[in-house]
Amino acid sequence: MGLPNPVPIDTNGKFTDRERAAVYRAIFERRDVRKNFLPRPIPDEVLARLLTAAHHAGSVGFMQPWNFVVILEAATKRAVKDLFLRANGEAAAHYQRERATLYRQLKLEGIEEAPVSLCVTCSRQRGGRHVLGRATVPDTDLYSTCCAIQNLWLAARAEGIGVGWVSILDHGALKRVLGIPRPIKVVAYLCLGYVSEFATSPDLERNGWRARLPLKQLVYHERWGRKRNDEC
């Protein structure tokens, strides 16, 4: 798969009002998609754009620790789905009564429905022993990989492609299915595909699992726990 060159950048560094609004729209309309996938394949050139967007994420020390395993074959997806079913059964046992009933009603993956699966990994040795900016916070390679995932997610939304993060998986078993070497860290297993519609709100919020926290509860000033005087 040949990756395209980055989109040319306007040398004045400014966004038009329409361009700025499009960025915020992609952020606010991004969803963790688990259903409504269409059988329509993702063209190679579109997938290349998404991977290029991911690859242009910021990374501490410019280490670029990510790799992407593209999965198209039904047999591989079936093997991963089996891992999910096993892990999901174990997860369901942690809930009781109404919460357990609600959990079992939630659609938490689209592994076999989505045309493309993508395993995103982090090579923790990339860049050698001394990566600029990483000495005091070793996990910045993982944070950088998450930035790549978010880039891909937002680009996918702009392309009309849904992305779902399947977190209920045994990553050790997943590595064996995909042949990922032991030192490599699995960060995310994503399901990608065009969808019939994007939900207007997150699934877990809409189904009463959790509500979005008010931003003002999460913002402090100068010191932990300190609110502005007009917020007291």
C-alpha cells in the first residue's frame, strides 16, 4: 500500500472559519462505533490517508513508536472474535443485578461486521535507550501511540468511516493470533468501516451506563482542587 504525501499546508498557517468548524465537528461527532457497519469496503487510497494521518501524530522525541497491523481476512477476525467472547464473559461476571443485565445488552464490538480491523502497537525500544524527552516519563511512547490513534479516529470521521475500539481482549492471546513479537506492546484493536449512520451521542451515555461529566468539575486553576472565585 503506497502512502500518499501529506496534504499541502497553507503557508500562512491560518484556518478559515469553515476549516476550523470542520475540525471541531469531527471532534464532537466522533463516536466509538460498534454497529451499523456497511459491507462496503474501504478503498486502499482512503485507508492510506487514515494511516498517514495516524503517522503524522506528535510523538515525544519524534520516536514514532507505532505500527499498524491491517486485518481483512475473515478467519483472523473470527479468531479475534473468539478472544472477545471469552474476555467478555469474564467481564460480565463482575456486574450484578440491573448492571449485569444492562452490560449484557450492550453492543461492545464489531469485529466481524467491520470490513477492516486494525491492531495498533507500540515498539517500546524504538529510538534506542535514550529518547529525547522520555527519560523522566518512560510511558510517553504509549501516550504518543494514543495520539496516533486519535488522529486516525478523527480523520476517519471526516471520511464518513466509523471506528470502534475493542478493549475487551486478552492482549497476550491477541499477540499470538497476530504473530506480534513479545517485546511489542498492543495498544488498541480497532474496527473500521463505513456506517449507515453515526449516533448523535455516545452509546454508553445513550444507554444509561454513564453520563458525560461537566467540564467545570474537571478544571482547576494554578493548584489541584482550586476553582476560580466565581465557580465556588
